[in-house]
Amino acid sequence: MEVLEKLKARVYRFGSESADGNRTMKNLLGGKGANLAEMSSIGIPVPPGFTITTEVCTEYNVLGEQAVLDMIKEEVESSISNIETIMGTTFGDEANPLLISVRSGARVSMPGMMDTVLNIGMNDEVVLGLAMKTKNEQFAWDSYRRFIQMYGGVVLGMKPASKEDIDPFEEIMEHLKEKRGIQLDTEFTIQDLKDLVYDFKEAIKKRTGHDFPSNPWDQLWGAIIAVFNSWNGERAVYYRNMHGYPADWGTAVNVQAMVYGNMGNNSGTGVCFTRDAGTGENVFNGEYLINAQGEDVVAGVRTPQQITKLGSLRWAELAKIDEEDRVENYPSLEELMPSIFEELNTYQDILEKHYRDMQDMEFTIQDGKLWILQTRNGKRTGAAMVKIAMDLLKEGMIDEKEVLLLIEANKLDELLHPIFDPDALKRAHVIAQGLPASPGAATGKIVFFADEAKKYKNSILVRIETSPEDLEGMNIAKGILTARGGMTSHAAVVARGMGKCCISGAGALKINYKTRTLTVGKHEYHEGDWISLNGSTGNIIEGKVDTIEPELSGEFAEVMALADKYAVMQVRTNADSPKDAKIARSFGAKGIGLTRTEHMFFEVDRIKVMREMILADTLKGRKQALEELLPMQRADFEGIFEAMAGLPVTIRLLDPPLHEFVPHQLETQRSLAEDLHISLEAVKIKVAELEEFNPMLGHRGCRLGNTYPEITEMQTRAIIEAALKLKERGIPCNPEIMVPLVGTVKEFELQEEIIRTTANSIFEERQDTVEYLVGTMIEIPRAAIMADLIAEKADFFSFGTNDLTQMTFGYSRDDAGKFLPVYLEKGILKADPFEVLDQAGVGQIVKMGTERGRRVKPNLKVGICGEHGGEPSSVEFCYNVGMNYVSCSPYRIPIARLVSAQAAIKATV
Ligand code: PEP
Ligand code: MG
């Protein structure tokens, strides 16, 4: 074991058209590391380097700093010397120095969530050597200044003291700029940069009590450890939790030779996408800056220029920049450096074809030579995801199954959100325009700080620019608006990843954090004022704009049609009204898996009759009230059957504890007493009688139907009569009556008997019949255990995984909110089991119940109607268990349809 541990490679090299790793090794090398290795081996010019594996991060978390440094020391040292050989430079050498970068890289991209340190290897001597070697003193001192700033922030913890404060290094720079009467970083003289280096180091010493480390190796080890630490940093943890990425994945560390985009006007740096990440349009696009380092493009401090001429023209139009100004001050890379552009264009084409997906690349031009720093499958909006997948199919790059596998199910959610009502948009007052960084419609109240996003139900986060610290607030806000930054700024990239509407680079906005105001021309807006963002056009609109429901059309509909072609398991909906049933059908539901009849009783005119029924002391009294409810229920069912036009409709008999229907407030109790001509006291006594210690485990489900059979009778009558009525009208209908909360066979048998007897007597009365099924929910663990006996009687099973989860874990659905957050935080549970089906526990009960049921009835129809029916991993599980259908809320249907297809495809490969 000891020997094996030592032999295990912890460091993988790449560069000079070869590599130890490849793209399939994402789990070990992280996405970035695996792709750097892959690019290197297919001949793309990447700066040489190496990747320390994600396993080392996990080892670090267990064993600590010293043990891990001991383990990787030799490999890292020899890999640095490999870089030295390729680059012809030496780490720490004063005359001919090698400088390196240290970057994080988890198996999935987590943009900006972890740390990076550039220019490692720099100190008071090396800076002089670099200046001599490059004959560019300005560049050398600027790099040194940046290094101390970055290392200070990331490794030495030099962060702003409070949210209203700015970065301590930025503050020093601002002072100097003021003193010198200059505006831009590029206006600093060499002496200014030297002063900054001195002042930065002083500030660090003052705050940390230590000198800035001048030994390159100390710098390197410090940076590696800082990157490992950033895996457990606040931002990263939040992002991981948001996406459900486990803590034990860890991050890899990529160490690479530095190449410089800030060596003068023959250098530059940029970010580009092989297709449009916002819309999916097949156009190469991106942004760059001349004489800059990577973070300058993303930080949004300088306005980046477009890579292609087409992009530049489009951008200028939005930014209201005339052609002369554009050509003079913001030319595209295509115009400014045509041969570099051609080379980049070739690589983007090679990389997209190689990875067979849209790529997001970073590049640097160092003194006229192009280097590719990174490629990865680009983050994109839901709309772009769908369009790109269908385009790749039409271009013959991928096949139908690959299209379906390329679609991230949960991202479809974005396409199901409301959009601005076109009529309301016509009346909208546009106050300014920015870049359409991430499409969508957002309307909300202005907040200026990320940690205040939750102040309002709907908020729009308005910032000069965003940073990774703002992640949580960005997630909470309905939309994001920034005054600075381009299409690849932090705000834009993160918003697209979240599918959140974002407008960036709206230069006309003046934002004042201290006064919490947003000024556009003469108008001032305050925190709490409503604004609306159209992320597709970049329009910023005053006030609130109405929205309308989206449609399933275009490429989205094409993807759904493909899904249906490969799906085996069907998707139904949970719907309680004709309106929901219609929406569900428009999203492709193949039936209703659950109608909760109790929801119909909560409507104002019915709750009164329902209360009369509950409060009645005699059977006669109850029957009278039920008589009144019958026509209402019948009309409901008719509406639902009609909306579903012959598709199966599962109607569940009354389920909730009766006390939910009785009034608990004195005022309502009083008016009920008046209506019923009984005393207030009598009402109070009845309410108290119905009170239960544990209603979730109390008098509910089929226990109601078994204690008050007349309820089951009335509901059956309503269903059967509605079906007969539809038959009369020539509309097909397919009812399935479902008994809830069954735990013993007898409970089901007695209910079935009432249902069948009632139906038969109606058939007799009417001299007509309809087909119907009688099945049961399986939501009590005992029912799953007794499933073979129950299946002998029941026509179908529908797993109620909400109750099944409650009863398997013993977590009350009503009270779990008190401890689940802590359980998730402590890692006792990986996910909320009421949201994501617990496959290892509850799932096994589902599996057993299905198997036992089918043992006696091989064709038993089995479905699920708990909330898990629309959650991707749970839907896949249901397919693997062999269910006939899942049932979910209308807006989850496309997601469930896609996952159903994906599960079937995965099962065949
Ligand atoms: C269930 O328990 O999973 C279910 C669908 O029923 P309800 O949520 O109404 O209890
Ligand atoms: Mg239930």
C-alpha cells in the first residue's frame, strides 16, 4: 500500500505537442488539465506545464499541507525543469527567468469560483532580468506589480475590509492616479510601477506582519496550497452546493509557463467562443484587449474589442459608436492582426470539430505569437444549448442520440420561464442599453449589493461590475445589470451559466454605492425602484413589464420530438384543473398521473359545503353535504377529462386530514356557526375533536374513505358520471381511480368494493358503461412490502414518493425544514430527499414494490407521482426500475421527457 501510494503519479505533464494525460481524464486532471493535455497532443500551441491531480487535493484535505508537499515535491521539481527545457528559461534565474501561472481546475468548470496566481517567480532581481531580456522595463514592472497584487489577494488574504470598501491594492493605485492626475492603469510610468510595488509590499507587511516572499519556490508552494484551499472557499462551496458537486471531487492545480499579452502593442489576450453562447448562432465570436493580461478582459475594467469584424459591427451598433470611431479606437482582431486572426480561426474550427461541441477558448498573443491557454465546452444559455445541439445534428457533426445527451435537462427550465409580453414591450420606456449578455426577461426592484438581493421577492442586482463574491446574490436576483464589462465579463459568463438574464457594459449608467443610486442622464433611480431587463436586446426599461407564458416551439419542439422518438417511459402530469391539464398537454404530457381532488375543495364556494360535511354529526348530514359537492366535483372532472381527450387520467380519492378544511380562526368559526345554525361552541368542539398530534400519520388517505365510505361513494359517482357525460358528447375518456395511503390489502379491497359497487349501480341507472381502472398509491413502506398481495387486486401502482420518503426516513414533511439545511451543510445527507429521490434507500423500496407487484401481475402499470417525477436523476432511476410513466408538474414535463429519452439511450450503450 505504502509503495503503491508512492508510485501513483500525482503530476501529469503537457507541452511541445505531447502529454501524459488526455481529455478522458477529467476526473483526475480536472477539465482544464485534461483539455490542456488533449490540445497539446493534437498540435495546438499551449504553453508547456503540468497538472497536479484532483486526488492530491483530497489528500491535502485529509493529510494537510506538509505531507502533501512532501509527496509532490520531486515530481513538481522535475516537471518545472521540463518546462525550463522546453521554454529555454530557468525558474528563479535573474538573467533568463521562467515565470509561471498556477490555476485551479475542477472536473467541471466553476468560472471564477476558485483562485489563480500569475507571474510566479518574480522578485526584485528577476524583474530586472526580465526588463533586460524583453527590453521592456514597463512590462516587467507592470508584471511585478500585478503579481504582488494577485498573490497578496489570493495567498496572503489581502481583501477589502468591508463591502463598501474597494480592494486595498486598487485603493493604493487610485491614490496614485489621483496624485498623478491620470485615469488608466496603462498611464502609469515605470517609476509609478516601482512605487506601487514598494507600497504594495509595505501594505502586506503592515497587514500580515510578514515580508512578501521573494523566493520563487516559496511562492510556488504557497500558490499551490492556496488553490487547494480555494476548493473549500466560500464561493466554491456555494457554487458546488448549488450544482450538487460533491466535496470529494477536489480541484486539480495547473502549473504553466507564463505567456504575456501585456508585452506591448504586438501582444494581447482574449476569450472566444466557436458559437454564440447566448443565442446559439453559429458565428465565431469573442473579445480581446491589446497589451493586456487575461484578467483584464474578464474583470470588465477596460472595454474589450471584438474578435471578428462582424461582431465588431454589431457591437458598435449597440454601443452607439460610429464607424469612424470604431475603426480608429475599437477595431476587431480580424482587422488589426489578420494573420493571427486566421490562425485563431483555424484552431477554433479544429477544436470544435475535435470536441464536437461549442468551445470556449482563452488565448494570448505574446509578441506576435499566438498561444491557446484553454479550451472547454462552453457554458451556454438553455436556448443556445438547444439551438447548438440541433445545428450540430443538421451539420452532421453529431447524431440524434448525441443531441439528446448533449442537452442538460435542468437547463430546459430556462425555456419554460415567462417572457415579456410583446404588447407591454411596445409601451415600455427604455432608459438605456447595454450588451445582451444573457437572454431572458427580468423585472424586479433595484439592489446594489449581492448580499441584499434577498431583500425583495424580485430583485435586479445592479453593479458597476460583479466579482465571484457576488455569486449567491446573482443567483437570488431575477436579473443582473452592470455598467462595465463586455460579453465575457464575470457577470456575463456566470449569468449565462445560471441561465439568468443579464445586461453588461451599460456605459450610460452611473452607479453610486454609497448613496445607493443609479443615474441615467437626468433621471435618478433608487434602491427598491422597479426596473426591467431584456437580456435578448440589452434594453434597460423603467418600471415593471408584464410577462406571458412561453411556448414549446422551434428547435425546442424539435428536440422534444427527438426525445419522444427514443423515450420508452412516458411522462404524465400532476394537474388538478382543466387549465393545468391544458398547459401540461401543450408541453407534451401523455396523461395525468395525479389529480389531487382535495385541491378542488379549497375553492371559496366549496369549502363551506366541505365544512358542513365535516362538521355533520350524522351520516344523513354528511350525505346531504356530499350531495351538494357532487355536481361541483363532476363538473371538475368533466373539464379535466375533456382537456385530456382520451388520455389516461388518474384521480385520487380524498387524501388530507380533515382538520385542514375546518376554520381555525375565531372570525371564520363564527361565520360558519351562523351559516350552519349551530353554536360557536359546537364548531369549536368539532375543531378540537379533529385536531391531531401528528396529522401526516393520522386520519387521512384511505383511512377517511374507510371511516366515511360515503365520501368515496360520492367521488366515484362524480368520476363515473363525468365519464358517461363525456361519452354522451362523443369525447373519449380514460379514468383511473386511485386509492391513497394504502398500507394493508384489506384497506384497498374495501375501497375497491365501494368504487365498483357505486360504478355498477350508475351503469345500471344509466344503462351505459365506461372503462375505468382502480389502482393504488404505494406510499407507505408496508404497501411496498405487501406489493404482491396488493397487486392481485389493484389495476395499477403509483408510487407516492413524498410520503414514502417521509415514512422511510421518518422525517415529517412538515417539519424537515428545521433540520435538513443543517444535515446538508454537515454532509449527513447529499441532497434533500424530498427533492432528489434517495435511490439507495427509498429507491430500493420503490424497486422492491415494483418487482413484487409484477411478480403476480407481469404487466402491472407502474408510475410515480411524488415530486421526484420531474427531477432528472430520479426520473432516470424510475426508468431503470422499469416504470411505465413518471408524473410531474406541467413545467417539468419537457425535462422529464428528455431524461426519459436519455435514460433509454444510456441503457443501450
Ligand atoms: C406522495 O405522497 O408522493 C404524493 C404524491 O401524495 P401527496 O404529496 O399529495 O401526499
Ligand atoms: Mg401522499
